Amino acid sequence: MDSRSSPVMLQSSDTPALSQRLRVYLAAGLLSLAMLLALAVLAWYERNEALGAARARAELMSRVLEDQITRAVEAASLNLRVLAESPALPAWLGADAAASSADAATTQAGLRQALQGQTVLRSVALLSPRGRVLASSEAGEAGLQVELSLLGNWPGEGSDRLGRLLPGRGVRDLHAGSVTSPVSMLPLLRPLNLGGGRRLLLLALINPDTLANYQSQALADLQGAALLSSFDGQLLASSESVPQAPGSRLSAHPVFRDWLPAREFGSYVGAGAVAGSQVVAFRASRTRPLVLLVEQPVELALQSWRDMLYVLLGIAAASTLLIAGATWVVLRSLRNSARGRAALSRAHERVAAREQELRVLLRSLQEFVFRTDASGAITYVNARWTTLSQASTDQALGQRLEDLVEAAER
């Protein structure tokens, strides 16, 4: 056998094995890519679900807080209306007329009674059209002069109005000049019609700290921030995590810049009053020019999703190892199969070489050599048959030996 043919034969036998290995590598790569892509899609879906759930919680909290704060303000408004219609308030004879001590005591008792059960109110006072305190629920405030321009315009007949947030704690701080105070107050105004064109002003001072306490208590489990603002963006009260001070403006906040007044409630993920990306929900009061905002950092909203992400990463690592192990097993099987095929091919080559050698040997023999099957039919004769019988070897194949021998020689 030509030795130069061996490398060519081995190269041709290695080509299918190489192609199979490439297919195994390609299949393992595609399977790993599909698995990673599926986990990435699942992680993205779960992230959106977590943010959606956080937005739903924030919307629910904003609705609860809006209802709670609106009820508190409406309760204070109802007390003022009852007080305005109560006969406990005497008809002052003049706009700035001094009241008798009995009238003053009766009025003060009525004002104090209006505060009963109203934790949101600090004080209630009765003012003349010129800003003089005629009576107050707080002792010692009668006779003080109030700067009416701080309170804004008087509301219409039979209605009330929330004023802007002012620094200070009570009526004593409602005077001209700069007032600095760590606390603030929210005035609620209601006119008192005495008839004959005479009007007085009922002034209730709402405590924003009480509203802030409502927010902090409601947000105990949410780990976020709550803000109460006027409709024009003045911050009235907030939880402790809000960096802005009460009285500051939130005009740059997306809710006031992009949403109000077209939408009175909604939620989004983005910038808020607190630094960083926030899950923000807002709701305007149904009866008052107030807006309640709830914010939660996206990092906190995605905490459970990040915990789940570690599980997905573990699944990805385990699946990758499993695919790598399966790939190794298949490649090993292919290598073993290739070795088996190579050994079989070499065995076939050796058998063929031996047969070739045997043919050469048989052709060179001068003796007559033949082979029969179990029934005696000839299956092989060497070239000596042609010399002996003057017939071709094909004529002897299939015949019985006794048929080829003379009867006397059988």
C-alpha cells in the first residue's frame, strides 16, 4: 500500500469529526445565549413589575393621605361655619367697637369650644375689618393688631379660603415686618356677616406639623417621603426626609411643571423633591387647592427585585455550568467515537493489506489451491487452475469439486 495515501485518508476522516465539534460548540453557544436572553427578558419584566407595584402603592398612599388631610381641613372648615352661625358670638355694635367683658368672655368660650377635638387647629380668632383682634381662643391676644395683607383677600359670603403658609405660631406673629420662626401656620379664613353691611373675620390657624405627622405615620412602612403643597407649588408640610423647608417653592418639580393642572392625579418614575430617581405619585385635593405628593427612591422600590436578581444570576450560572458539562460530555463522546472509527479504519486497512498479501502469495504458488463452502461448492481457485484445466477461474466457481475431477480420479 502506498504510504503517501495515509495522511490524505486521515485528513478526510478527521473532517466530519471537526464539523461535528463545531456544531456542538455552536449549539452550546446558541443554547447559552438563548438561556441568558430569556433570563434577561424575565429580569426586565420583573423590574417593570416591581416599579409598577411601587407606583400602585404610592398612588394608594397619596389617595389615603389626600383623603385624611382633606377631611381634617374640612372638619376645621365645618367648625368655622358652625361657629359663624352660632348665637354664642354677639353682634358687635361697631366694626371696631370694644366689647363688654361679658361679651368678650362669651366669645372667647365659643372660640375655645371650636377647638375641641380639632388637633389640626392651633387657635381661632375674631378680627375686625381693620385687623384688630376682637376675641381669641388664646388668652392675651384680644386687642392685638393684625396685618390683614398677610392673610390675602377675604373669601366670599358663606365660604372660606385657605391662605398661604406663614411663619409663626399664632396671631401674635401676624404683624408687619419680617417674622422668623422655626414653625409655621396655615390660615383658614371665613367672613362673619353681622347684617347692615357689617362684617367680621373668623381666622383659624391650622398647624402644618399635625399634617406632617399624618404623613410620617402613614409612610412608616413605605420608607419614602410625603409632601403637602398648595396648588401653586408652595410646600406646606412634609415628612422628615424632604430637604426643602415649609414655605419654599416646588415650581421646578415635574408635578407642577408638567402634570398640573391638566391632570389632578397620576404617577411616574423620575425626578422628585428628594435627590435621585423617585417613584412619584400625586393627587390634588377634591375640595381644596392642595396637592399631596408621595415619593419613594427607586433603589428602595427595587430592593425585592434585586434580591430576586441574585436568584436569576444563580440560575444563569448553574445553567451555564450544566450546558458546559453537557458540551464536554458530547465532545468526549465524539472524541471516543472518532478514536473508534479510526481504530476500525486501521483494522480494515490491515485486513485489506493482509488480503492483498495473501492474493499475491496465492498467485505466486505453483500448486493448485482452492476453497469450498460447507456444501463443497468451490468459492475460490488460484491461477494454477487455468494452467491445469485450460479454463478460466470463473468457470470453476460454484461447481462441486467432484464435478471437476475425472470419474476415475474421484
